[in-house]
Amino acid sequence: MYSAEQKKIPLIAIVGPTAVGKTEISIQLAERLNGEIVSADSRLFYRGMDIGTAKPTPEERSRVPHHLIDVAAPNETWSLALFQQAAAAAIADIQARGRLPFLVGGTGQYVHAVMRGWRPPAAGPDMNLRARLESLAETKGALWLHEELRRLDPAAAEKIDPRNVRRTIRALEVIYTTGRKFSEQRTQTESPYRLLTIGLTRPRPELYARIDARIEAMFAAGLLDEVRALLAQGYAPHLPSMSGIGYRECCRVLSGEWDEEQAKAEMRRATRVFVRRQANWFRLDDPQIRWFQAGETDPAQIEAAIRSFLADSEKQVS
């Protein structure tokens, strides 16, 4: 009789900050280990948003099957709960076909929600309250709304990007509806996976240099044209998807408010802030993450660690 632990699906998570090199390393590992990749990057959900999200190229995606990329139009909302359901289904399908699932991404709450079996707060939506909060976001601004969340629930505010109006509104909605902090209402169940978490890191100056080079490459590849096309299709600048780094700055260039260099400078600043926020989710002192220096480690070393983990898992089952 197998134990509950032995019945769990093995899952390899690849985490780390933006621009650290998760895409290429995860593809190499999946190629070598008969794997498929489930994206846990909320920016990759949206069709037509390729350059500004550093989405894996068609060539890269042809090397290894990818899941949960290009699953929504830019004006659709993919909630955390919807992502959890879709990710769980994709992981189960990959495992059922005898392949190894890799969960890859830098969106902390999405990665943790899958790995740690999060259950969102039980409070249902209050559409009237939500409409009032949306109105406040329009009139007073997203930062004002985020400061209100910080006043009521500093722990929740620390985890939510101030530019993510939708998540800020949801947290305030739960607080006002229940009278309790949002951060205290998310419950956690036992993980359904036998999990190995691989963390990729680089020295911060090296990482920032890679970010700067990526931003230059995005503009050279036609980021402004990509945003212009999205606007022409009717996707408004205030949409949550269009508020991501790169898209909001390009909207200001196309409206004549900024020039290209101002946009690049703001993208560099915002991405550095984002990297620091990611560090709160993926901590170097987390004993559950096995860290590797992305610029110095031979992927074969990471492959060996994964094979050892899988062999130990097989021993437990047998």
C-alpha cells in the first residue's frame, strides 16, 4: 500500500528573478529529462504580448511543449484561482503521459499557490463595493489605493505590486467584507506534489546589466509597434494586462507624453523594484529552495540534482 506521499506527482519548480535565465535553462533541462513546462508567469497568459513579456520564442517553444502561454486575450482576467486550476490540470496531464512537469516562473504568488496548495479567502465578490473601489482607483490613483491597503494590512501590501490594481482591490474587498486582514485569510493545504524547487540567481549588478540589455533588445525588436498594434485593436491602456512593465511606458510614448529614452529609464527603474519584490517570494535563505548561480553553473549539475531527486522518489515508491 502506497502512502499519501508516495502517490504525489513529482514536480520540478524553476524559480528566480526576471532576466536571470530561467527560460533557456528550463528548456535545456526539460529536453534532457523528458519534461514539459507549465508557465507560472502571469505576464505570459496574454496573446499578442510577446516582446514586452520576454515570452519564449516560437523556436524555443518548439523544443519543449509549454503550457499556460497565450491562453487569454489582453482584456480577459485570469484570476489566481483560475490559474491554480489550469496549472493543476496541466501538471496532471503531463504526468499521466509519462513526462516530467516543470513549473517555471517568477510570479511569486502564482508559483506558491501551486506548490503550497493555497486556498484563497472564502469571501465572495461584492460587485457594488468593487465598483466603488474601482472608481477610487480611477479618481485617486492606484498608489493611493495601495496605501489604503498598506494602512489596513501591511503584510498583504508588501506582497502585492502597487501597480496591480485588480489584486489590490480584491484584498480591500475581502478586508471590508469580513473585517479581517486579507493576509490572515489565505489558507494552505498539504502540497499535492513531491516537490524539488531549483532557484537560479546571479549577482545583482550582473542581473541589472542583463535587464538593461533586455530592455534595449525589446525596443530593437519592435516593442513600440507591438503596443501600437494592441492599442489599435482596442485594448485600452488602463487594462491590467497593459499596466505591465514595458506596456504602460510605451503607451506614454505613443501618447506623446514621453520619449523613448524616458520610457527605457522608467522600465529600468521599475524592473529593479520588481526584482527586489521577487526576492521577498524567493529568499536565498529558504531551505526549501536549492540555489544555483545561473551564469556559472553547468546545467548538467542541475540535471544531476533533479535525477537524484527522482531516483530517491522512485525508491520511496518501491
